[in-house]
Amino acid sequence: MKVVLILDDMPESQEMLREVAQKAFPGICSCCVADVAGALTMLRQFQFDLALIDLSLPDGNGTTVIEAMATRFPDCVIVVATIFDDDEHLFPALRAGAHGYLLKDQAPEQMVKQLRGITEGHPPLSPSVARRLLDHFRVEHESPEDVAAEDILLTPREREVLVQLTRGISIADIGEVMSISRHTVSDHVKNIYRKLNISSRAEAALRAKGMGLV
Amino acid sequence: MRQFLAKPTYQLLTIWLLCLAASAGAIWFATHQPSLGMNFKVSEGQVRVAKVTAAQGAAVAPGARLLRINGMDIRAGDLDNDADMTLNFDGLTAYYARLNTLDAMLHGQTVTLAWADDQDAVHETVIQPQPRLLGSLSAAFWVVLLVGDLCLFISAWVYVLKPRDWGARMFVLSGLMLMVSAYPTAIMYSRELALSGNLFRAMLLTNHFGATMYGATIAPMFLLYPKILVSPRHLLWLPVMAAATFIAELAEVGDEQNSIVFMAAAMLISVIAAVVQWRLTREQPLERASLRWFLLATMVGLMLLTVTLILPPLFGLLPLISTGYAFVFFLIMYVGIALGLRKFRLFDLDEWAYRILLWMAGATAVIAMDIVLVAVGLEQTISLSLTLLLCGGLYFPFRQWLWQRIVNRQTPSFESLLPELSAIAFAATPVSQRERWEALLRRLHDPLELKTSDAQSGAILDEGLRMQVPGCGTLPAYTLHYAGHGARLFSSRDAIFAASLSQLLEQIMSGRSSYEQGVAQERLRIGRDLHDNIGARLLKLIHHLRGTPNAEVARDAMKDLRTAIASMDTRPVPLRNALADWRAEADARCEVAGCRLHWQQNEELPAVELAPRMKATLESVVREIITNALKHASPKRIDVEISADAHVLRASVCNDGEITDPLTWKDGYGLRSMRGRLEELSGCLHIAPAQDKVQLIAEVPLL
């Protein structure tokens, strides 16, 4: 992680997010803007690895920026920074290409932890949101043939982890339930994401649903 | 006039009026014959007085034997209306001559009757013949007139509605021919003692013409309906043969019974055609059911006719029944077909065909009453108004009642179904909506089978075996098979009714969905207001309070705000999901506080759903308990134990932190509000002090 774009119109939030990003990825270069227009200008000038984007902005919706970002930098991790996790706000953003979201009212230490998860392959996405997303996009899950193929792709252990993952249990707790270390769980998760070509808990939940695991 | 006659109703009305006019003509003729004021009958080979019917005949005792008129011997054969069945051409010629003589006498100023009483004493009475009284006409006369009119009317009714159907065409021709043979019979039956022999001959010949032509049209009917077995062109030889038979009779050539032979042949063809028709419908239960009725009605009539009237003369026997009464058999046939139109869709007609009849009945009632009132002596203008008034007051309500009885009997009205439709539209889930709608369709039509289909509109399929009901809203379209458990066919009326019902349901459903949309929009608006105003301020507060203990209070407030907004969602949340949310939140908070969360819950959770409001309340209670534990006890570990069955959800939380005696706890805002919120859900909060820990137990009933 080298460059982060922080888009938030509240100065205190901007400051807090900058701090959190610095703590999570020491030495990261932060680029702060307060509106959609500013963010789009930045996009044209610099390259970003991470973006923390607020949704309600004075000149529009953060989703516009997410879309542009996802198209321009496919490898950039996009995280929504918001105070609400309701479907109404979040789903369009996740649809537009956001990988996860942060609740800005959390203790900063917690946000740091969540951001660090990105390097381990799991962007911040609460199980509750992942599950609602699943309900929301239920109709869009893939055809049975693909599902069968994916099912074979995963080892029984990985399937077990996937099931726990969709239940909204943390990596550490999954380890406890399955009597394995959290690092082993992390490895399983990475393998699952790689094999299924996904990058979030939400997608994992969708696939698990598609496979009939949950 | 041409336009007037283009409409089936007017065509039928015209035919009906012509029938009535013909009847009136026949009655006029009958009542203008000279009458001796008595009716005669033949018993034990003697002509006897059956009944005295008018003053001029009062001198003769009933039961008296009639011997002579103006010196001419009277024979039993003179009164034989079926002389054509027994006499040869020569015999008939002599018969006509006697009738001419008698008729001439009856037309004289006075007639001298010689008659014998019970004691065989011979009397002579001079009578001045008077015009015949209406009441003295024989029952046979009326029966034949009625049959002639009704049969033509019924066949014309079918024809005007199906003018292009060959079966209907033959049917109406047969009805016409039946009338042609009925009216002369009626005239013959109208005589008291004699008619002009020439007239009698003409009537007899006309009757024979009608009868043979009837045979030449009824046989083709079976050949053309329901399936066309032979091209109509190839059936022309039948009327040609009938005409030939008739001309032979007219010329007094060949056998006297030729017309009877022709009739018998026509009946035979009919039966054979019927058998073939029957075999052709082998695989088609519907057509067979309809044909069964058709054949039952026609064949019963024709068979009775053949057995009683046609066959005996061929074997040299007397007919079993007088020709006049044999006409009743035709009535069986035509009325049978008329009754079968609706139930069996004969000639592809449906109950709407009856509507035209009710209209006709109204028109007839008006005309008849007008005539009666004028006859009674009212002025024409007054009588017409009075007629219209009476018919309007009596007939139309009666017609309405009759229509309901015939057609609408089992169809409930929209009004009575409205509450049920609303119940369907407002049913809690799409599944129960569907169940209720299916139940309603079953109740209305009692089908053997009800299947979903992708039909776009309501329709009758397979001649009424199946009916499509269009889908509405989220409900699929249906195909209903076999109405009334197979005892009934679906009518076009059923289809229209079902389609309207589904349309109405769709309207109610869209009413519901716009109501729900309105509610959702309002919720969204409230949510947005909370989000934009209070949320942003709270966040600012959180930033300002960073690092102070009050920051946690502000954070909890923010969480509660989120919970409140989420509770405005209308969808219930499965218990499993609610627990996952609470666990995730507790997890995150304990992690920040450096405390270990130990969460335990049943492996098998009951499949219950929490209403959003209930989920929100419990969520804030769990949050409050965790907050209190973290704030007051600084624990190393928090244990949450969830147990749930179908009736109760129980959450027990305890921690290993600094223990204070719960009795010393101040019942502060937190505890009070938790209790209040749980009580709202009919639940409760226990505080169970244990030796080394404090356990808080929240319990709520699950419905």
C-alpha cells in the first residue's frame, strides 16, 4: 500500500481516516479531498492502491467515485467510510465496486485492525452486511454447472471454513470452533478467495449460498 | 326492414309472430265451420255424441247414437282422421266424396239429425248450424298447433344463432316441414263431423308432403351433425325422392303407403348415421357427452314415432296412436334439444342463447296482453299503456328471476367476493396469497385439477373442458380442468367472471403495493433525516470526545440510531441472523476493550423469525448489558449463553470482572430502560448474583 485516497467532507473525519490509514500502513501517502469533483480530478492525476470513500458528499454521491476508481484501478482496494450500514446506502456502493466498508464511529484502533485485514485478503465487511447482500442478490447466483465445479474445487476443510465464514464468525472464532489456529483459517480463507476468484466475505456468502452450503 | 331482419333476435321474433299468425288463422278457420253444437266420438263401431258443446245441440242427449243426417247414413269411418293409413286410393276417393256431401249439408240452413237414445228409440231433431265455439275444439287440435309452432320456433332459434351450421340448417328445415305437416293435421282435427272432402284431401296431401320432406331433412341432420359425414350436395337426392314420392301420391300412382315407406327409410338412415356419429366420437368424451344428449332427445322421439305410427301400417296394422297425439313425440325431440343447448353446448351454443328467448317472451307478453285488453273492450291507447305498465311491473322482474335461476344460479356476486379478494391481496406472504387464491378458484368452479400455466388471458379451451384464468400481480395464471368435478363444462361466462375476478384482485394488490411503497418511502425519508442530521452530529461528537470515557456513550448512541433505522425495515429477520449480528458486534467491542468473548448458542436453533422491532429492542438490550459489563466491571472475559426453543429466547450474560453486589446497583437509566423495553415484548430481566460473578438473564417469549 503506497497511496491512499481519502474522500470525506468532514475535516475531523478526514483527519481521523488519515491517521487510521497511516497506522495501518506505515509510510502510506494520503491524498485527502472533500468532494466528488476533487476526487475525480485526483483520479486522473495519481495512481491509488487504497481508497476510503464517504458516500454523502456536498456535490454528489461517493458511488460515482467508486465506479470511476474500480474501472481505472482494478487492483485498488476500495473501502466505503460511512456511519450507516443500511442496504439503501451500502448496496449501491458495493455494487459499484467497493470491497468493504468502515463505520467511522468505531474506535480508531478497531478501524486500523480492519484495514490491516486487507493485506490478509479480507477487506472489512461485517457479516450482517454480507448476509443482507446475499439476500439482496439472491436471484443473481450462478448456474448449477458452475456451482458443481466450484464445489469440487474446494477441499472439505475449505468448505467448512466457507460455511463458518458466511455465518459471520471472526477468523479467530472460526479457528476456535474448528480447533485450528487463526493463521490456518486465514490460509484457508485466502485459498477459498483465490479458488472462487472473489475478494470479500459478501461474495463468499453468495457463492456458499449458490453451492447450497448455507 | 333488411337491417331489422339481420339481427337474430328480430329474425326469431318475426318467425314467432308468423307462427302465432298461422295459429290464429287455423283457429279462425276452425271457428268459422258450421257447428251442430256437439262433439262426436266413435265407440264400438258407432258414432255417438260425446258432449254437447253449444245451445243448438242441447236437444240431443250425450251418448246418443247418430244414425243419419238429412237422411244420409253416418258411418264410423266418416270420422276417421287417419283414413289415409287404412284406405287405398279408391277408398279415399269415396271417403272424400262422402265428406263433400256431409259438408254441403252442414252448410245448409237447417240439418235434420236422426239419432237413437239408450233404449234404441229413434228421434229426429232439426238443428240450425252455428259457427263453432272456441271451447269445443278438440285437445288434439291444440296439441298439434302447439307442437307445430314450438318445433319451428325452437329449430329457428338454433338456426338464427348458427346460420352457417349445416346441422342447424337441416334442423330448421325439419322444423319447418314439421309445421307444414302439423297445420293440415290440426285443420283435420278441427272438424266436428265433417270438412269439405276436397279440403280434407288437400290437407292430407299437405300433411304427407310435410312428413316426407321432414324425413328428407331429419336424416341429413344426423348425417351432418355433429360431424359432416356426407357432403351436403350429395344429400339432395333425399328431398328429390321425397318429392317424387309425393308426386306419385298426388297422381294416385303406385302404393298408397309409399310416403310411410319413405319415412321408415329416412328413420333407418337416421339411426345408421347416429351410430356412425357415435363411433366417430369414441375418443372424445366431451363430444360424446353432447352427442349422447342429442341422440337421446332425437332418437327417443323418432323411435316412439316409428313404433307407434310408422311401423304398424307397414305390417297391415292400425297405428297405435292417433296422428294428432303422435306429434307430442316431436315435442320431446325439440324441447330435449333446446334444454341441452346450455349444458351440452349443442350446436356449439351456450347459455347466452337463452337470453334471446327471454327477450321474445317479453315481446310476446306485451303483444298478447295488448290483444287481450283490446278484446275485453279497452281503448287501444289505454290498453297499450296498461300492457306496458303490467309487463314492466310483472314480467321484467320475473325475467330477471328466471335468468338468475337458469344461468346465474351458482355464480356468487363480486360484492360477496370482495372481502375474500382483499384477504388474498393482504395475505402476509406470497405463498399464503397463492393458497387463498387457489382455494377460491376451487370453491367457485370445483375443478378436478388446477394447474399453473403461462396464459396471458382468460379463455375457454377444448369446448369447455378447460378454462384459463390469467395471472395477476405475483400470482401465476391457472388452467382449471373439468368444472364441477367433471359434471359441468366451463362456460364463456365462467371465463369472463374469472378474468374479471383476477383483474379486480390485481387492482387490490396494486393498491396494497402502492400503500406499502408509500410506507417504505416514508420510512426511507425518516431514515435519511436521521442519517443526515443526527448521524453527522453524533459523529462530530464522537470525534470531539475521542479519548474520553464519554466517547463510548456517543458511540453507543450511534449504534442505537443504526438499530432504530434498521428496525424500520419491514422484513422479519431469522433468529440465526439476528444472533450473528449481535455476536459480531459484541465480538468487535470486546476486542477493542481487550476482553475475551465466549459466545455459546444452541446448535439447532428454532426456525423462528424476529420482527424488525423485536430484533432492534433485543439488540439494544444486549448492547446495553455488554456496555455495562465493560464499563463497570472491566472483565477479562464475558460469557454469553443463548438458549432458544420455539417459545422462549433466553440470553444470559456474565463476566469475570470486579463484582459488586447487584443489590447495591442503582436502578439507573440503563437498567430501567432495559426492563421497560423487555416488558414491552412481554419479557423480563433477571439479575442472578452468584458467588464469583453476576449473571444477567434476559428472557422474551417468541410467538
